[in-house]
Amino acid sequence: MKGTGSMTDERLPLYQRLRDDMLAKIAAGEWAPGGAIPTEAELTKHYGVAVGTLRKAVDTLVQDGLMKRSQGRGTFVLRPNFESSLFRFFRQVDARGERRIPNGRILARELTSPPSYVADALALAASENVIRLERVRELDGTTVYHEEIWLPAGRFEALMQIDPDDFGNLLYPFYETQCGQLIGSARETLTVETADATLAGVLGIGAGQPVVMIERLAFGYDRTPLEYRRSRGAANTFRYQVDIS
């Protein structure tokens, strides 16, 4: 296959190597989320592959929700909405029973050495630092989640120069505009813990009460780990709901 020097693992099927190269173009900013990718004719010529191979690669990206075909218009790069995914299954409601997404507020920011489990998750070298954000998510002034967020300092250093009050509620678009880092996918794991005195004070519950912890590892479009996050909320505020059809 011609037209790229980034696909070096010849053990992978050709369509998978093609898929990975497409993702690398998005991660590098060559293809922007919301924009159309080149036509099939342009891509088959660029890569020197059959149209069937190209379509199979694009099919996998469409199935993963990273691209969308639009009849008569072409294929577009999608921008996943991860900020709302936390609340897709765990519904937060106000006093009137209306579903709402809590607002985010940064409590603290620091440049620091990562704990070993964070360094492992983000695939960092021993000498690399992280930016640690402490954030709460609130509804009507009441804290419903406490979050710890770790980011590779080398990729997100611009965040150290921005007033925490200016971060806004949606962090992933903020990462993109301020640091040029695009989140393409994420993996979440849910566990149940008990609150220590500090967390209990933040959440307004008793020490030892159960909390739900959602651990998220977010990746760039090229599968580079970009963010490790732990969100904790009182277990009695969670309502798990899945629509099956």
C-alpha cells in the first residue's frame, strides 16, 4: 500500500492498516471532525488499494461510530459526545423529576508526578509528568460527582496557563480548541466503593457510605491514551437504565 508511512505492522490485514492510517489522519488534524473525508476515488488512488478494501476499512469506522455516510454527500468524521455518556445510563433528576446534566467546576489543578496506576493507564515514561484536575459536577449547587482527571503534561501543557474558571462545562471540546487533542473513543469501568471522610464531605454523605466509581480511559483517534478519569457519586443517586429493543 502506498501513500502512507505510518502503517508499519504488516501482520495486520490490509483494511485494518488502512483504518489505522485514517484514524492517524484525524488525530493529526488532517481530517477534521465534522468534515468530509476524501472521495473513494481519491482514497483508492492515494493508498493504491481496491475499492472493496477501502470500503471495508470505512465500514469498521462507521460501525464504531467514528464516521457517518451521508447519501449523496460523502462520508464524514463524527465527533463523539462523551460528556453526555456518563449520564446515558445513570440518570440525574432535579426536584421536578426532570433529567439534567450536572455542571462542572474545577477545584484544583496541579502539575505533578503520576501515581503508578495513572502512568500505566496513560502509557507514560517514568520521567513524564501529568496535569491533575480535581472537579465537581453540581446540580443546583449540590455536588453529585467528584472527579479526578489526569492528562499527559506534554500534550496538555496549555491548560496550565488558563484560569480554571474559564475551562467551561465540556472538557473534550476544550481539549481540542486549547491543546489540539481530539478524543475519539473511551473505555469505562464501573465499581462500587465506600466513601472516606474527605469524599463524604464533598458529596454530603456519611463516611463509609457506598459510592459508585466510574473509571474512564479516553483515547485519541489513533488510540493514544489521552485522559484517565475517576468520577465518584453517592450510590443512592444512581439509577441504572438501559433501553433494550
